[in-house]
Amino acid sequence: MIAEDTLAKVVAQVDSVGLGEATITALRQAWPGVHFTYCSEDEVPARLKPVADGRDFGVYLVSGAEHCVAFTDHLEAATGLVLAARSEED
């Protein structure tokens, strides 16, 4: 489960410092129980809508239930966050 305040803090931190590998490393250290993935938004299925938006990224939820990672839209089922960078064209 990922708490709403955790989601808000992650978005605020990434908005503050920008999205990149160093930021993902810092997030993993700050929230060791949460799995963080960084990708481009074009790598996320177009049918999915982000659960949160930062300045230049969307946040998607993933769940590791049943030993298979899958996107979810439920915070209570989420075990990780996908931070998807938007291209400058969006």
C-alpha cells in the first residue's frame, strides 16, 4: 500500500529536483519499501491515466501481487510507482 501523503511527497520532491536516475536513487533511499521505476511516458500504455502529475512527468501505480508486476489504479494495492517523463512535445 502506498499512502496518499507518500505520493504527494514523492511528486513534490521530483518537482523540486527533477526526474532522473539520481532522483530515483534518492527516492529508493527515502522510501525503501516502495519500488520506483523511471521511464518515458511513451513506454506506458496509452490507455492508462496517471494517478498524479508533476511538472514534466506522470505517476502510475504498480502492484506486485501474485508474483507478477502489473499496473493498478488502487493505492491500497500499489507496491511501487512508475515515474514517466513527458517529452517536450506533450
